[in-house]
Amino acid sequence: MEINTLTTKDKLFQQRWMRLADPPEKVYYIGQLFDPEVPAIAIVGTRKPTPYGQEMTTALASALAKRGIVIVSGLAIGVDGIAHQAALEAGGKTIAIVAGGLDAIYPRRHQALARQIVQQGGGLISEYPIGMPCLPHQFIARNRLIATLAHGTLVTEAATKSGSLHTAQFALEAGLPVMAVPGQATNPLASGCLNLLKSGAALVSGVGDVLFALGYKDTQIPTQISLLGENEEEKKLITLMQQGIREGEVLLQKSELEAARFNQTLTMLEITGRIRAVGGDRWMLV
């Protein structure tokens, strides 16, 4: 694949990376980038997410990508890869910024994912030339490009010493919004997110929180989300709500779903912005 260059003369470079104290002299890229006016969100986190972290990352990345928001991440194992994959599966666009030369994608297990990103209209970016291996200090340097390419940074699950917290710090230093998904207080992999929230990061429990932090109303972002839902359980609940059934107890009974599956489906519909709670165990379509 052809490797191109982006310099300080280019609009995207000027608007996104010149705000850095140490901007790169140029960056290399494969594929397509995006207009700096198009909304973009960095989604980062731990390399070893829990099932909850995986679920939240997938749901949020998918819902945002379906609204035309570009997903930016670092192609790492864990949250990064999940965010890229979710964006692709949602038919959206995603950008990966890597910590070495573009001639040898790292990690190697994500080479196929990198190709898919390009094939689906996204891009791969690096400030390092061909032949440069991935060295430890380059991952932190890479994170500053992730943070400032996007219009805000979302950490979905991270421990106290997670590298994704560097991304959040770079975003703060650039005056960009930082968001975090809360996790269990006893979960070490949630401690980094909890610390971000204590420090003033925006709490994210659904896609609407991300849009609000970016300064948008949900109606301002075009959406491709199907009203029929992503699976049979979601379709069933949405159909019942379209029929005027709003009470949680009645929805559970009519859906004939197990209680645990019912609650999980409701949660996913709320996270992805398709329904919202209106109080009294009642729900409505958005």
C-alpha cells in the first residue's frame, strides 16, 4: 500500500497537531484521512479489558461510528482493537495511529485489521519513517497524536498506570474534552477511569453523554442506526415500544426474555442511544 506524507502545510496537520508543544515535522499515512471539521473521538483503554469493558467499548464505538463520527485509536490489543473493529462493523470510518514505521504494522496480529481499516476508507498514521521499529518511548509519543487528532478522548476501561491515561492527559493539555466510563470500584482495571472522573472527566454511560461532551445534540449528528435493532432481542423490545408498551414489567412479560437477558438488552439500547429512561421503570424510543 502506498505511503503518503502530511506536512505542516496541510489543513489537518495545522488544525490538529500544531497545538502540540512538540509537533512532528511530518507524518506518514496509508489510506484516507478526514476533514478536520468532521467530528472524531479517540477511544482508548486497557490491553486486557473485562467483558464489561469490551461490551461498553463495542457499543459506544459502534453507535458513534453509525452517527458519522470518526473513531481514532492506536491499533493496540484490547480496547484499541475492539474500538477499531466495532467502527468497521458499524460501517463507519476509523483511523489508527501506530508507534513505528508503516511498513511493519505492530502488533502483528492486527495486520489484517489494519488492512481492513484502509479498505473501508480509513487510514493508518505514523510520525516514524519506514524501517523504524516500535520502541517503548514511542508509544507515549504516539498517544499525543491520537489525543489531538480527535475532538475528544474517551477512556472506556483503564488501570491506574494505563498508557491510555497519557492520551487523556495530552487531550487535557490541548484543551480537549476527556470522558470516562465508570466501572466497579473494586475492579483494578476501572481505577484509572475512576481517577479521571474524580478529576473532572465527563462521565459516560451512553452515546448521548459523548455527544454532549463534544458539544453536539444527538439530532445534529446524522445517524444510520436501524430502528429494528442489532439482534433479535433488540428488535423485539423496539417493536413492543413502537406498539406503545413502555413499562419495564410489561416489556419483560411480552418479550418472553429471561430477566438477565432483558436487562442486558435494555442497557445496550440505552447505551447506543436508541431508547431512554423516563422514570418509573418506563422507557421510550429516541
